[in-house]
Amino acid sequence: MSQTIAPPTVASPAATPPLVVTRTFAAPRERVFKAWTDPKQLSRWFGPSDDYTAKAEIDLRIGGAYRIDIRHNDGNVHTVLGTYREIIPPEKLSFTWQWEGSTAPDTLVTIDFASIGNATEITMTHQKFTDLETRNRHNEGWTGGLNRLERMLASEA
């Protein structure tokens, strides 16, 4: 009796639900938007924990590229790159997301910035993941990074 083993299935980007994160920061919308678009400021907070430092290069225009080298204290470097798709200061930012060296398709990050009094609520949607495991790992990274952004903004208040 012969037996056939089916290859593992990978969900299509359309089948994997997007990662949606909503956070409120005690800073004006223009200030929070700048933290995402100024390379010096992005380099100060980007990364999943304080065990990482980042170096960001940004060409902030539609079709412009960005590159962020994220260095762990142990010396490992992970690089994310992409292209800006939509820039509406200080309301919206959208860009592709690709880990350097990965063969996975690009994902898409869209951030909406809303004023709530003197605070800013962001809604970040990261979509087009091919599987839930990758989506969930990005959730961990974004959570840590947004915690670092919150601390940076609070230290300047």
C-alpha cells in the first residue's frame, strides 16, 4: 500500500488576517508622525527591545526607499527595507516591508495618525503575511518597538 504525504500548506496573504495595533501616545500628531519619518528619531526607538540599536536611512517621498539596520547587542544585524506608497503628513504613512535576504513576498504597513486632544492615536495595519506565525512574530516586534517609541516621546515631554 503506497502512501502520499501532502506538502505543508502555506496560507495565502489574502487568507492570513492583518495585524492591527492601536496605541495612544501623549504627544501631538505632528510629533509622532516625525518620529516615524525622521531617520535620526526612528533610529532612537526602532527595534523590539532595548537590546537593539537601529540605523535608519529614509528617502521620504512616494516611491522613495527606506532601510533600517537593526543590530542586536550580540552583533547580529537584521535589515528591513521597503518603499513608501503613501505619505500624508501628519495623517497617514504607508510602506512596503521586506526583510533583507528573505524570499517571502513584501508585506504592507499602513499607519493612520489621529489627534485626540494633545495625544495621538495610531492605528497600524501590517498586512499580506503568508502565515500566522510570521504575523504573530511581527506583533511581538511591533509591541516592543512601540513601547520604546512611547518612552522616547515621554522623555521629551
